[in-house]
Amino acid sequence: MATTCPNCHRDKPDEHRVCERCETKFTDDLKWLQEHLPDLEYRLNKANKDEGKGSGGASRANAPSPVRENIWTYLYGVDDKGNDGVETTLRVILRCLGNPMHDRMELTDMVQLIAQAACGYDFRGGVLVILPPNITPAILTSPAFPAHVDEIHRLRVTGHRLLDTRDEEHVILGPCANSECGIQLSAPIDEREVKCPRCGNVWTVGYLTHLREQRILNSGITAGQARLIELLAEVAGLAVNKSTMRSWVHRNQLKQAGEDEFSKPVYRLADAYQLATKDRKENAGEENTNLWNLVNAEWRNHNERTSTVEG
């Protein structure tokens, strides 16, 4: 006897949650993620001078780089529609399956565990384990499986778009320097100037980056480790993972700055920012960020633009 698939409304076996076509799509989408997630992680960190000296996980842990906004959100954040990123989605599915996992598990390892649970696939080894015909993988009969199919397909579609466009090449610069505007600005990774879409002012990336750094260093903001990771991404455009943050605390590089209302330790955002940018600055060579030089450069740019318009 067949019933209707909730995802595509085709006929499906009674004992399965979705039809055979949706099950195949789920497997194909997992395989796509297994093959392409490393490329997306690499793009997230490719500004590092020492990129490629270790695995993706090691690079991400040791040398945080400017965030490509859309890729970071896709892998680790929540998008503007409330959709979870890859890491959270995979962890939710594994939790539903009752699979053990740990904080430092790679995204591709999580995909592999789900694939094995769904169909016996070993993508990395090129092995397909054929289950006996009388055994149906538990995930295929789970009430949550139709939602898992949709979520994994959403991740594939979004990931494919990111790989096919330059959306990931933008970095966060902070608010427009015009005090009457303040809109958040971002620019392509190699851009030297950015024009505010609201007020029309043109700023050098170096000037906005310097202002952003001064705001962070003078902010006095404190937070727990998880919130610091979010803040570094949101206000500084820096990707720092949990293992890196724990390592800073364990080595006493990031010193405790008090406790919150729940008696949990908190740390200064300014200190975390300095640690996150230290390696990148040493590798790239410290740039001249003297504020007056930057201000003078802004005035020169302004005068040149004014002269051009008047001429």
C-alpha cells in the first residue's frame, strides 16, 4: 500500500516518510555537501597569508581571517530568514539520530555520519554498503526525515549559489563614517574605497577599518566565549571557532574580566579582537594606521573629487 510523500506528493511506501525520489535527492545532496564544503571553508579563510599550511580545521583555528559575510552565515550563522547554517543543521540531524559528536567535529565528518545512517554510503572511501532488503535505515522512518530532506536540499542550493557568484567576497567594514548616516558598510575583499549607498560619501577601506578597530578597543564590552565569537563576526568581520576561543582561555591569553549575572566568566571583546588579529597582522605586515594620515588621505580624496566635479 502506498501513501503520499509530504515533500513532493508522489506515492511512497507506507513504512517510509518520503518517496524514493526524495530519498535519492537527500543522498545526492549529502554527497554534494561532502565534496564542496571544503571549498567553501577554504574561501572563508583564503585571505590568510599562511593558508594551505594545514587542514581547513587547523587554519580556521589558528589564523582567523576577514569574514566573507554570506559564506560565514551559510556555514556557521543564521540567515536573514531565520534559516540555520550548515553546522547547526547537521548537528540537529545527528542529535535526532542519537549519534555521538563533539565540538571540534569537521562539517564533512558530520555529513558522513548522516550519509551512513541514511543509506550506508561512505563518500570518502567510495564505498556503498548494501543493507539487507528487510532492513530499513532508522532515519528513513523518522518523523523528522521530511524536514531533514528539505533542509539539506536548501543547504545544497545556497552553497551552489555561493560557489557560482562573488557574494562571498565582501567583508564587513562597520557603519558609515558620516555621523548623520551610520548605515553598515561592506566591500569586496580587494576594494580600496567604498561608496555609501545612503548618503553617497566615499571612504577608503583603511579609514573605516581603523575607525572600527578603535571602537572595538575602546568599547569596554564583555561577554562569554560563545557571544564573543558572534560579536567578532558581527562587528569585526572575523571568524573565530570555538576551539580557538577555548585555547586562548586555557593558555591564559584571554584573561577573565569578571562574571555575568549567572556567575559565568566573561572576557573583554577588545582582548579577543587583538588576539584574533595578531597573526593576520604579523603575516601581512603591520600597515600604517596613523589616524591623522588616514584623515589627511580622506581630505585629499575629497578635494580631488570636488575639483573633478567643479572642472
